[in-house]
Amino acid sequence: MNANHPPLLWIEIGDAFPDVDQAWGHDSDVPGLLCAGGDLSVTTLARAYGAGIFPWFNQGQPVLWWSPAPRMVLDVSAFRLHASLKKRLKQFVKSPTSEIRVDSAFDRVIHACAGNGRAGQSGTWIVPTMVQAYIRLHQAGLAHSVETWVDGELVGGLYFVALGRAIFGESMFHHATDASKIALSALVAMCRGFGVRHIDCQQNTQHLASMGAAEIPRAVFIDQVAKARCEASPVWSFSPVYWNGLLASTPVTT
């Protein structure tokens, strides 16, 4: 570890989280790391997300909590629908055997995501304890899946955490070309329909940036979360009518 960072803070179960300003900075080997310890109960996870904090750790490590600065966020009005994806979406929408489902197979989605590595990282970060924690969060109504189905088969999807209208994207998977992008497009379309303005993307990746996500100051992000989490939570379900606004937009050709 880089000697420029302070000692890692440890929290016990039930402890309050440290102020996010205490997260390790860019001069450390792991910028954004805030603390370790605690648990992955529904209550703890809800408190964490509401404060702009999320868990991320590998097998054999304690629970590690993060709050990067800046924060990668997708403003749903800035979603970049590339021409190739728009063409794929139109084909998907027209197909009688293709559909978007919400929360019909959350367990299958998170297990499929657990088989994928996070971009830029080795191994999977969705360890079994994380899988079970987010299944409990789903059962509590705070985590949801968006699923791409073709010919009766689950071919892609994503899951996210929702506190009111504060939305935190977690992970995606695909077993067919563009299936995860279709699920993300469906989430964006739903968010626009429900008046949700932002989707937290946590980490900066080239893929997310290509679809319109951008870094914003952590303080701005936390203010967005504080306001959105107090708004009434949508009833998460998908209607094909949500595609209309997205498909009517001018595609990005570069």
C-alpha cells in the first residue's frame, strides 16, 4: 500500500459510517476506499447507499466500503444511443419473442453477473456473501433486476439498488450480443418515464463513458442522492411504451 494514505478505518456492526471525505485520495493505491468491517444487512446497505457508499471486496477480504471522488454518474437525459444499438433495439422491439422483464429472475441475474469480472479488475467481486446480501435487499424491495429475454431464454440483464428515486447501477451480464446494453437502455427508458434523473455508475470505465456517463464531484453526487432518495419510489415494471422516447432520439454515429 502507498504510505501517503492514513490507516484504514474499521467499523463494527451497527457503527455509523465515517464521513466520505475520509476516503483515501488519488495519491493512494486504492483511491475511494473509506473503511472496512461492519456487515451486509439490509439496514447497513441502505444506510451506505444513502450516504454515497458501496461495498466492494474479493473473497477472503473483510467487507470493504468505498466512496470514490469524483463519481461516475449517468444523467439519463444524456444517454448516448449509438446508431448500431438503436438498430438492434428496433429489431428487439419488433420481435414477438423478445421482451424486457423486471424482477422476474433476480437470483439468476445476480448469479450470472457474479460469473463476470468487473471491468479492469481480476476475478469476480460479487462473492457469495454479496450475492446473498443483494438477494435479501431485493426481497426487501430495494434491489431490482432488468432482464433481456429472447425466445423464452434469459440472455442478459442487470441489477440495481433503488432508494426512492436514487438509483445505483451494480452489474450487468450478457449471453447474447448487446443483451446487457438492451437491459441498460430499458432501465434508462424506465427512469425517464418515472422521472428518475441519474443512475450511479460508481466507477469510471470507457464503456460507461461511451454511453454518456460522466464524472461529477462527490459532493454533488451525494446531494443528488439526498434529494432523490426522499422522493416516492416508482413501481418498477416495464411497458413497451417506454421505448418510444428513447427510439425517437437522434442516435450517436461516432
